[in-house]
Amino acid sequence: MTDYAAGAAYMDGAYMPVAECRIPVLDWGFLRSDATYDVAHTWQGRFFRLDEHLDRFERNIARLRYSIPYDRDAIEEILHGCVARADLQDAFVEMLVTRGIPQGRDPRTATNRFAVFAVPFVWILRPERHDDDGLNVIISSIERIRAQAVDPTVKNYHWLDLVRGLFEAYERGGETAVLIDSRGNVLEGPGFNLFVIRDGVAATPAAGVLEGVTRQTAIELLERRGVRLELRDVHADELRGADEAVATSTAGGVMPIASVDGRRLPGGEIGPRLLADYWAAHADDVWATPVRYTQPAGAR
Amino acid sequence: MTDYAAGAAYMDGAYMPVAECRIPVLDWGFLRSDATYDVAHTWQGRFFRLDEHLDRFERNIARLRYSIPYDRDAIEEILHGCVARADLQDAFVEMLVTRGIPQGRDPRTATNRFAVFAVPFVWILRPERHDDDGLNVIISSIERIRAQAVDPTVKNYHWLDLVRGLFEAYERGGETAVLIDSRGNVLEGPGFNLFVIRDGVAATPAAGVLEGVTRQTAIELLERRGVRLELRDVHADELRGADEAVATSTAGGVMPIASVDGRRLPGGEIGPRLLADYWAAHADDVWATPVRYTQPAGAR
């Protein structure tokens, strides 16, 4: 029996344990970070908003001019196949396409590579820290890569700015960072979008960020509750002076922010309610796709 | 016999054919492009300015807070080992460090990974096109990633802006692109620095670019010839209106630029002389390190 306990992957036509899934060093997905990806999750055996992730993934494949010999049904089958092999109820499921290895230096000559891996669910903030605690963030001095260079709505692996932000956070006593733009507005952190709440009004950066599926879910859930929400520039001082703030990510869902630059946020009702609504939404059949744990005979 | 014809690599303590050198998909070097690298070359069996590449590589490892269990002698031995196994006279030799696989999402917990590969020499512009021709470049509308986000002097794989530039070049009838900053100055292209020459004076961007070893060599060779050189902002209109321009890269050395945005540059004497000086400099023993083709018995 193949050991899928640490996770299952699919690449180049075959399933394998995630530890055996390796990208050729000459693939531009590594040498140029010339790749796009998406991350869905399963919770209690069901994918959450899988169609939104697949829509975005297919759109980004086209925008970066990749082409893969897998249609949407085939991609979806492989996502199920990885979760089923890893036998996970709560999974972090990443699908990706790399440029591949061109002849010479012309990316048009490369055969693009498609891969998927499913591993146990990832938490940016562990749930035992949700109730009386939250993320301790610092507002970094580092700018997020600008959309004029790399479009943040095309989900990509250009994270050195975010990793620098993490190290800055550790030095300043935080655990994660929010990066800024050139005018001092906050944008996003390593893997999460940001919502700032003050006097009952929520705001989230309108541009320069990944349009996360969890961000979109939070927008819809706030609207359902009748919370006023503004998509606009959000200055760093607004985060520092917020009543409440939350981070949103597939890797952990809606996560309260406890402190900003060492100052504890006063807190309020909107964040905790959004967190509860987010997990309650996982019971909504409209947003759920049951994992096909029993794979058809002869499945690739 | 192991077949090293396509190139030789070293990773995780062992030599292997380059096609077998693969990065684990979970390594942040892939998932976060959290890596640095350097590229040296050998020409006629000798490394060119190897010390400069090693100085920069070691400095960048420290700046990104990586730590590897290889001192400078060990790194150098592995560079020689890869070139010797691939039995190459003219080689492109890339050394790299990745973050590795952290526990959870804290990069400080990862064991960093070191790898090297040597492949046949890479030409951005083939030498048969040096004499009466040159690169046909377009000035892209895309900005290079800013130093406020990712420091370009720390050599890195964040190339999606440059790859977008390549596709823009193909659409506009060029073969490569020069990216700009937010004020319309030219910065660098996919793997090369840029020198613009007008009325006998050369200029190259002072900041916002990789401080390439070939760029530094060109600076020194121009000084030796008594050519006035300015390190400063270089506006795109200066490239469009240049008498001559050259690209510099380890992957091809000094390369003439034939046209900019479809307009042929008039040409001159400084570029061709610099190209000749660059290859002549490879005979200088001060800058050359003979490859140790005979490896010691028991070499790793």
C-alpha cells in the first residue's frame, strides 16, 4: 500500500505521496516562479465553494497563457482523487500549473505542467486561539509587489516581500505582518486578506490584493448581516485605530486580529459573528461539494 | 555510467543528472519563491570571475537568513564537481538555496536546501547574431518589481513581470523586453542589465536592478577604455534615441541591441569594442579559475 498519510499528490499523470511530488529544477515554475495556483479546502468531507476556486484557477491559467490537457471535470476528478487517497475530512487542496521547461529561453515552447496536492487542513491561526486571542500583527515597512509589475489577482508564488514581512514581524514581537502600498495603505499579509471595523462599519482594500474566495465569502456574509462594508483604500492608521479587525484565508477561514503593532484592539461583535457565520456557512449545501471518497475502478 | 550529457546537478548530498534534480513541491523555494541563486559560467574550461559570484551568493544567503552546512570551499568544490561530471568546457553553472519545508508556516523552522546545476552555456543572443545584428527589444509597459517590495540586488526568481514582458515583446514583434519603473525609466530585462550610449557617453541604471557581474565587468572595461560612464536614472526615451545599446548577462555576455520598439539603432564603436573586450578578458588569469576536471577520489 502506498502511504498517503502525509498527503496525496498528482503530477505528470500519476498519483503519489506528497513527499514524492517534486518539480524539476529546470521548470520555470521554479526558476522563474512562472506559475499560478489555487487553494480550495474540504471541511468535514465537503469542498467549500469549489466552483469559485475552479473559476479563478481556469481564468488565471488563461491569463498567464498556460494550456493544460485537463478540462474542468478532469481537474475536479483529480482534486477528489487526492483528498480521497489521503483520506482527509479537513484538507488543504492546492492545484497549480507551471510553465514547464522551454527550449532555450522562449516560454512559448514549453509544455505546461499541472499538479495537485492535498494535505491536512492548514491553520494560520489555530482554532483554540480564536476565542480570547487572535493574530498579533505588525504593519510592515515593506511594500507588497505592485499590480503594475505582477497582478495580485492572478494568484502567484511571488512571496519574498511577504516572507520579509514575517521576519520583520518576529523581530518586532508579532507573529505575522500586513504589507503596505507606496501611500501607506494596508494591503494583505502572507496568505490573508484584511477587514478593518470601526464604529460598526467594515472596510477592506479594494485593489492591489488577491481577491480571495474567503474575502468574497466574508463580503457576502457581512452583507447578509446588514453590516455596512466599504471596498476602498484602507490606511495603516485605520488598522491601528480599529475597534476590530479580521484576517481571511482559505488557510484558517476568518481569523480575529488581537493586536496591531503591539496595541491590543478593543474588540467588538462583528468579527466574532463573522467567524461563526463563516463556519456555519460550511453546512450550506449550495456551497458544499461532497468529496467522492470512493474512486471509480481504473481511476487514473 | 550515469548520463550527464544534458548537465549535472548536486542536491541533498549527491550528484545526479540534471533531469533528476527536482525540488519538493512543498519546499517554500517553490511555494513562496523563497530562494536566492547565482549563475557563474565557465568558458574554455575556466570559471570567469567566480569570486564575485560567490561573494554575492554568500551575501544574499545571509540577507535572506538562510544557513547552509557548506562553507565557501565546499560550495566551490561542488561547482567544479558539476562542471567536471557534465564534462563541459563552456557551462552555465547555477547555485541556489531554498527555504526548505517549514513546520506549519514559520520559515525559521525550515532546513534550508542547497543545490547546484551545470548545463551547456546559455545564450540570450546566439553569437552568430553578434556581428550584423543584435537583440530586438521593446520597452515594456510593465513595471519591474520595486526594491521596496523585493530587493533586486538579492538575486531572486521573481520573474512573472519579466515573463509578461516577453509575451508583450512577442506580440509587438520584438524578441525581448526592457521593463520600466513608475517614472518611465528603463531598468532591466529578463536576465540582463542595460547600457545606453549616446554621443560617446554610456549610461546604465544605478538602482532598481540586479548588480550583475557582467554589468560590473562592463563598467570596468568601459573605464579602462576611458569611456565616460554615468550610473543614474535612464529614461526610456534615452534608449529609444540612443546611438548604441548593449545588454549584459552571464547568459551571453555583452550583447548588442539592434532595435528598440522596431526602430533600428544607428550603431557605433563602443558596443562592438566592449563585446570584444569582454571575451578577451576571459584570457586574463586574474579573472579565471581553471575547472578541476579530475575530481579527487571519494569526492562526494
